[in-house]
Amino acid sequence: MLGEFKAFALRGNVIDLAVGVIVGAAFTGIVNSLVTDILMPPLGVALGGIDFSDFFFVLKGPHADTLDAAKKAGAVTLNYGLFLNAIIRFLIVAFAIFMLVRWINRLFAATKSAPAGPTKTEALLTEIRDSLKREPAA
């Protein structure tokens, strides 16, 4: 059983997956910062100084002006602004992955060359074979 586990754990796909998960986790932090710190403030200013993270409905409890204040007051909230932020993050990650895969596909397509033609030896052998096929059997 230990040998099977070792073969499974060291299989190339498992290691590739582990690397992908680790890089993805690091990439998530970058995307979160991009959305929260770079994209949302100008978008909020364009919409009149609105902060998407403060878009919420109070379902139960005291009403508050900010989500943080509502949570501190113990209100039950429906946080659709945070959901909008998550959708934007997802779209950014999906687009970035699309661009990366597109770039990699172009890179591999450029490195692939047309299949090499037959060597001189193969061409000569083909001629001999075809010649023998044309001659009647004696």
C-alpha cells in the first residue's frame, strides 16, 4: 500500500495539480488586491463615491449605514455588494487564466514545426518498393 501511495503522490499530474493550487492561492491574493484596491475605488467614485462592499440589506436587526456597523450591532444582513465584488474577482481571474492559456497555446503552436519529410534513405526505399510493385513477378 505504501508503494502504491508513493506512485500516486509522485505521479506528474498530482505534482502539477499541487503546484497549480499553490500558485492559484498566491494569485488569488493579487486579484483580491487588484479588485479591492485598484478597480473598485475608481468605479465607486464614478458611481458617486459608493463602496460596493457596503451594499447590503438588513434582514433582521437594527439598520446601519455601513456593513461593519450592522455586523457590530448584530444585524442579519444580505451582503450583495460583497457578492458583486466576488463576481468581479472571478471575471478578472477567468480572463487572466484565459489570456495565460491563450499565450501558452500560441507559444506551443509556434514551436511545433511541420513534420519532416522522408529522409533520402526512406525516399530511395520507397522508390525501390514502388518499382518492385510495378514489375511482374517472375
